[in-house]
Amino acid sequence: MIVWLNGTHGAGKTTTSALVQQLIPDSRVLDAEKVGETLMDITPGLPRTDNFQHWPPWRPLVVETARRVLDYTGGTLVMPMTVLVERYWREISEGLAHHTIPVRHFVLHADRKTLRERIANDTVVGPDSPFRLTYLEPYAEAARTWLHREAEVVDTTHLTPAQTARRIAEAVKG
């Protein structure tokens, strides 16, 4: 099974994924961003883009990586990754379904003010990351048009990462 944690930057995906992994037996975290980083390391580089998700190989490579890891390890993969383009999510989710891999898709949501505060106070990435801030509006648009219909929404505005992780783990174990 895959537990996919979606949502924009600052929602708590990375922190929550590590905590969810601790609560679900026989689970591992697979960050699909690492697949994008591998593509970014190709030299000479792939065509210029502002987001590696736009490269057509990224989506099937995420599916294939997850499939191969699950074939090898079994259990559950917890995958923290923002996917805001509906067509990209469909490609990934349909690819996983083709391999009969069940997916529980969660969106970690927080109001815009909370997201801005989290981004501004992030000690890992640094304050006010312009990259992260540019995704607030695309997230809001995806949430309005498709994302919140496609996933189980967990409002993290007033939750700690541990509380968020417990809610997700309880829903998965359900």
C-alpha cells in the first residue's frame, strides 16, 4: 500500500511522513522528490523547466520506483510529495492502480496565514523561501478544483505533526 501525503509546501508533509512511518508497522518513507533530483542531475541537463514534475519521465519513474520498492520490501510506503497538476496525479495514481497498488491519498491542508507562518519560520529550508511561496496560489486553485475531492483532507492548521500523523495512521489502520 502507499500512503501519499499531498499538500503545498509548509503543510507538514515531510515531518508528518516520518511520524506516520513510525506508527504503521512495516512501512518506509519514499520521497518522490528524490526521483526528480535524479533527473535534475542528468548531464547535459534535460530541457529547462521550473519544476521537475513537468518532465514526462518523472511520473512513470515515480510509479516504477514505488512498485519496485514494494515488490522488494512489501509493507507500506509513505510518500510525501506535492502534486498539484491533476493530469500528473492521474498519471501516477492510474500507474499505481495498473500494478494493483492501493493508495490512500491524504492532503495536508492549512489556511494561507498558517502556511505563510510555517514557511517564514522554517529552520531547515530557511525563511520565506520564494520557491515555496509561489506554490500557495496553485495549491489553492488545485484544492478548489480537484485536489480536495480526490483525497482525504486533514486540516493541519491547529494540529501538531504528531497529531496529524496519528489521524492518518488511524485512518489507514481503520
